[in-house]
Amino acid sequence: MVKPIILRTAGTNCDLEIEWACLKAGATPSRVHVSSITSKKVNLLDYDILIIPGGFSYGDDLGAGKVLANEIMLKFGDLIEKFREKERPIIGICNGFQVLVKAKMLPFWNKQTASLVWNDSGRFEDRWVYLRVEKSISPFFRNMPDVVRFPVAHAEGKFILKDGVSLKKLEKNKQIVLRYVDPSGEISSYPYNPNGSISSIAGVCDESGLIVGMMPHPERAVLNVHKPDWLRNNAKDGYYSGFQFLKNVIEYCL
């Protein structure tokens, strides 16, 4: 049985949602407080997938995800390195994406080439968005429609890069996994791009494709009835694309 570890700390608030979604997708997840790893009560390497969920870790002091990113890399960065060397997936969603970027795990390992900053709107954006599933090197987005809808809920979701060279490298390496688009699948401006991310980037992976970060929440789009217009469109019982994403991550481990 695949065992994801869901890392939580003060301010995390999406751990129960991702736990439920992982159970639906066939895994046996555990919600573990970061202190249990730093105190060595829990061994990170006993797990198959590391998931850092959404929320406001440590109140977003010093910037969204910054404190938890520092804690992870300073207190058990060696375990993260071993986890990565074993080719085990690391997934960051919303605040988790912010953590991975600021811990120098994304988009390029051990390099600070990107950040997630305040939305161009200057406010918290909380709604469903359209996303184009890109042809990336990550194995976790197969069997998904070209365009999906996931909800976003963030204030610091604008993905920026150090320079144009980094963007070209991302595109050449096929490390962009999701882009914000309009209903037809075309890149568009606000409100379809909720934060002003460069090149409408909503999610990226590392050079291996196994470390993935995204601002939208797949764990909130697991069932067809989760979609905001499910009644209007007579949605049937069954699973939606957030389920497929998590299923892909779990099946990779199998």
C-alpha cells in the first residue's frame, strides 16, 4: 500500500482535505506534524510520497511558506535529499508550492530562481479557474483532459522567475505542468489568470518531473459534484481530474 506523508504545522488548513482525497485515490495517508520529523519520532523515509498541503503555515510570516521552507531545509534537508534520490514524489499545493519554491526545490533543485509573490489584484483570490494541462515531463498528469477546472485560494500566487533565461529553460525542459487559461484553453489575462503569473504559469515540476508544485487545489476537485456548476450541467456520480492527478502519483509509486 502506498503511504503518503502529509506534512502539517501551525497554520496548515488543507491537510484533512488532501488526506481524504488520497484515501479516495487508494493510498494510506498519514497527517504528520513537522515536529514529529524534527524530533525523529517519525522517519520521513518510511513514506512513499511527501505532500505539503495548503494553508498559511506560520501565518505566512516573512512571506508565504518562507518559515516552513527554512525549517525543512535547516532541520531535515538531508532527509529531503535522500527522499529525492530515491525518486519518491514530492507534491506542494498552494502554500506547499510556496514552500517548495522557497526551499529551493522548485523549479530547479538547490537554486533560488523563482518566487511566488502578491497577486496583481492586491487581494485574496478564491474561486475556480480554468487550467491547461501542458505536455510536461511529469508523469502525474496523464489521462487528464486538455483543460480542467480547479479552485484557487491564495493572496501570494503570482509565479515569477529571476530572468528570461529561466523561463526558456522551463519551457525547453517541459517543466511547466499547468497554465491558467480561458474556457477555450487560450492564455488570457485577469480574471482567468487570477494572480498575474508570468506566462500564466499555475504549476511546475523539477528537472526529474517528480517534484511538483501548483497553486490550484486538486484535492478540492476530486468528485464531479465538487464542480461549482455540477447541477447546471447534470454532472454524474464519479471522479473528476483532481482524483486522476492523485491516482497518477500513487500509481507511479506502485
